Amino acid sequence: MFSDADALEITGTSADVPPPVGALLSIRGNGKSIEPVIEKTEEHTQDWAQVIARIRDKRDRAAFQRLFSHFAPRVKAFLMKSGTDASLAEECAQEVMATLWQKAHMFDPSRASAATWIFTIARNRRIDAIRKQRRPEPEDLPWGPEQEPDQADALALQQESEKLGAAIAQLPEKQKDLIEKAYFGDLTHSEIAEETGLPLGTIKSRIRLALDRLRHQMK
Amino acid sequence: MTDTIKHHLSDKLLMAYSAGTLPEAFSLAVAAHISMCDECRARLASFDAVGGALMEECSDADLSETAFEDTLALIDAVDMTAPATAAPAIGTLPRPVQDYIGGDLDAVKWKSVGMGVKQAILPTSREATARLLYIPAGAAVPDHGHRGTELTLVLQGAFADEVDRFGPGDIEIADEDLDHTPVAEVGADCICLAVTDAPLRFRGFIPRIAQPFLRI
Ligand SMILES: [Zn+2]
């Protein structure tokens, strides 16, 4: 975690009031070029939104390297668990990471954690390169630099993502096994249980709120 | 639109779409419904979060020693253009459907299947079939059973069958037990996207007349 002092240095906000932790997510467009001092070994999911923002705004290769060293091995492991051999998984993992660099402007921390977003890119790569199929995607909601993600929404979403991760880790072995099988591609859609038993109500409501806000801004 | 939808995607369809294991035609129906429905868009995002959590938990695989440099080289090779985000669709049909037609409704190449009903098969992988159905107001699609799962998404107009009424954005999920007779509502012609995982049968082997209705 960043301390408040780190946050102040990054955001350049007034020192009168310590900024909410959510302010960490806002380093975009303030024109400051202060480099944050990052000397952590333990990553906290919440920091990734900021790292991705640095990649987007400053094409910051050091930030990219941090993201890479955390996620590239996981993407490769994920693809290998999905039945991909090591060399193709390596190739795809590199392509996924390159895609992150290119699509950094499309990351919306009020709708997905960094891990979630990277998962979707890795999954699409798997469909494209390994299953060799097209992936129909829903229409995008208009999303551009003129629309800042809501800070409170983004922070709440990160917290919900962490809670969900913890809840999945604590699922009974049998149930967790079925969910992993579904995501690693070992189950067809008709083999997936109708009741997943996953506690998704809260995170869904959060995302729904963020979508409603976005729709409202579009009007 | 999004608040009037009553019939949504099931959890198992959303999970399979999130996992990336649905046949392409099914993915098209899911993507089209989500384009019209923020509730399912949010539900999908929560299933994606499950995928993110599972990936986060994967123990690290060893990368090649030059993996990072190789990735930078990849970026340098293609980083000229920032990819544009897909704009929302202009027209009647949701964007993912337009992508398969190569245009909006006026670009659909309909083929008559009798009694005023028309269809157009969309080019997806063969494990499942996607087609647009055009049902004139007040007309019925003759009773058809089907093997496997059939999804019917209303894009325009409305139909009713033995189960319920389905309006724009509603999706009916029917398994093989359901024999239904969708009837388009009076007032507007009904256009649906129908997908089924029963394979295309008989094509080219049996005289046309013997093909089952709608060639599914
Ligand atoms: Zn829905």
C-alpha cells in the first residue's frame, strides 16, 4: 500500500486534507511529472489502476515492467492450464502484454480490476490464437479521455474484487474445482452448473451503478 | 430499452461466455443481448472478475529470459496506431450482429422459408448455427422442435409463444424439451436472432424438400 504521503507526492494535491485512497487512481492529466517513489515488493491490486494510467499517459516503460513481471507469468500459467503448450503460451502471454500497452486507454477501473481486464484480454487471445474462432463482443459503451472514471466507483470495485478473490479461495474444494474447470475450458456450456453458487451479487451491483453513471453522463 | 427487458441470459451462458468456451454462434447471441442490456453487462463483468481472480491465483509460469525485451520489441513493431474503440451501432441491429451481416437490416440477404417468414444464416463456426428470422406481424413460425439448446433474441417487434411474451432485447432460452410456436405480435414485423447448437444436417445429401424446416 502507498502511504498518504506517497499519494500526496503523486497527485500533488493540497496537504490540508489527506486525500482519500481513491485519489491514488487519479494521476491522469494533472500535468505534473513527479515520479512516484515505488519501492514495494508486495503488490496491492489497487495500485495497478495507477500503473496502467502511467502506461497510458506517459508510455512509462518502468511501470510496464512492473505490470509485466506480475502478470505475464500468470497469463502464461493460465494459458497452460487451459491446455496450451508452453511455447505457444509464452508467445500469447507476450502478445497479451503488448495488447495491454496498446489498449491502456480502454481500461476502466470502475468496471474491472486490472487482473479482470487482463484476464479478458488473455481469454480473447486464447479464442483467437488457439481455438481459431472469432469472438463476438458486445457494443462498447462510449468511453474516452473526456470521461473520467468515478474515483469512488473505482475504489469500491477494487475492494469488491479482492473480496471476491478471497471468497473464491474459500469455496469448498469440489465447487472450486468445477469453477476452475469451466474457466480453463474443460467444461462445455451445457456441462456448467445452472447454479454456480458464486457470491456475485455485490460486485454486480457495483458495476451496475458504474454503468448507470456512465449512461447518465452520455445523455 | 435496457429497463424493459424481462428475459435475460442464464448464469451458465454468461459463465461460458466469460470463460470463452461457447460456440461462436452462441457468443454472438450473448454479445448482442449484452449490447442491449446493462443488467447482463454487469453480470458478465462479475463473471469476468471470477476469471481475473482465478488468473491472479495461478502460480507463476517461468518465462523465457528475453520475454520482456521480446514484448517491448513487439510493442515497437506495432505501436503506430492507437486502436479505435468500436463505436456504438448506428441503425436497428446491435453492433455484433451488424458485424456478421456487414451492415444493418437493409444489408441482410433474406431467403424465404414460406408463409412470409424469411431467414438469413450468419457465417459462424459450424458447431452451432446463427440465423436472423423475419416473421411478419401476426404470423407464426411453424411448430419446430430442436435438438440441443436454442436461443432466440428479439431485435425488433415482439413474439409470444407457449412460455411468455418476448419483446425487444428479451432472449428465450429453450432446451430440447420445448416445442414452441412463436407468433409475431400484430403491429410490427418481428426480427429475431436465433441460434442453436444442433449441427446443420442434411445439407447437400438429401433433396431440399426433405430438409427439416429452417434447415436446422
Ligand atoms: Zn439481460
